[in-house]
Amino acid sequence: MNVAIGMAVLLITVFGGYLLGGGAMGPILHALPLEGMMIIGAAVGALFAGNSMHEVKAVGGGFKRIFKGPQHNKQDHIDAIALSTKLMKMLKSEGPVALESHVNDPANSAIFAEYPNILANKPLTGLICDTLTLIVVSSGTLETHAVEDVMDHAMKTHFHDMAGPQHALSTMADALPALGIVAAVLGIVKTMGSINEPPAILGAMIGSALVGTFLGVFLAYGVVGPLAGRLKQVNDADEQIFQAVKQVIIASLNGYPQPLVVESARAGLGHDFRPGLSELLDSLRGR
């Protein structure tokens, strides 16, 4: 919603101010199709040239995430902590054999079934199950710092993939002003080829060329750049649930009491997703 509101305010204030200042939309609308084709087409072409098809498709998915926002809400973060806590408690009290069936086949696990939104996040479920499978097959012989290193590496790889669309949009935003200048230069070249035309015609041609510069800067700093920034915010928010799960597992392996385990996970959450400690403990007791 904020993205749509922001884009509406942007268009109204920029073009509204232009019109209130006595500007005419005619020259802009006349030049916009060709200038837009050159600038946007060049930007899209550069996107395809500089990225694999997988990354290009990910950019499309990135736009969806920009408007949809973070994948998980506050309750999902509570559930992620509760799920991880329950699994680690089972490991401690019942042993690796009891845990094995749950982490080997989470889709058919009664524990995972209690948290459908967490189960639907395949990378997060994979992080939990892969980490606990390592612990199960090692029969508790792994050092805690080694488990933490493995989790950090897995999350780093996933976060890098998540950030791909944001980096692609940032690169596009950086390129758009220069592409606008390219379109403007071509317009000036065209104008210089018609130097014998009357001033009125030359003025219209120069104005059309300048629309290219305007459009490149406008798209870069008014549209694509802010969207890239918003996508980074969404990515940062989506990373927090992974960090919470990691904290539960590592703190449990270190032998911390349960209140300290959940607090270590809760404390790392942003204000939008962080429950109160009492709220979190009450939720764990209610499961």
C-alpha cells in the first residue's frame, strides 16, 4: 500500500507542479513513447545481458515482494521460535532417534504440521531440518561452534540469492540517468541534422530530446531506486526469522535454560516482529 501511495504522490507532485508552473504536457507526451522505448528498452536489455535467466526471473518475483511486503508476520516469528524450541526440547529429553522422523520428513511430521506457515517456507524448513539431521547423525559429537558455522554458511548463501533482485534493480537505477543522456544526445543529433528548420520546430525537437534526460533521472531516483530500497527492507525483514531459529538451536546446544533460549531469539527481532517476552513464553506454554 505504501508503495502505491508513494508512486501516486510522486506523479502528482512532479507533474502537478510542472502544470501549475505553466508547463504543457503536449511536448512530453509527444516525445515520451520513443524516448521511453530507448531508455526503458536499453535498461531491460542491459538487465538481460548482465544476468542469467534465473536472476531475471527473480527480479520479476522481486517486484511481487516489493508490493506484498515481508513473507512472515509477528505470529510466524513466534511460531518459528516455538517450533525450534520444541524440536530442541525433544532432542534433549527423548534423544536423536525420536527427532529423526520429524526432520527427515517434515511434511508428515505432527510437530511441523502445527506450524503450516513455517513449513511452507522451504528454505527455513530446510535450514532447521538439515541442521538437526547433522546433529542426529553425529549422535551429539558436534561442537556447537561447528554447527553455528554451518548454519551461518547456509544462511549466507540463501541471503545472497535473496539479494540478487535488489542488486539488479540498484544497478538499473544507477544506469538510467546515463541512458537518459544517451537518448537526449541522440535527440540532439537529430536536431542538428535539421538545423535549417525554423526556431519553433528546432525548439520542439530540443524539448523532445530533453525529455530523455528527464525520464532517465525521474525513473532512476523516483521509481527504480526507491523500489530497490524497499526490496532491501523486505529482504532484511525476511532474514530475521532465520536468525531467530539459529539462535534457538545454538543457545539450546549451549545448554541455556529455556527462558534464556527464547529471549536470545526474541531480542534479535525487529520491532515489527518482536513479541514481548511474557507473550512469547505464554505462547510456548500454550502449545
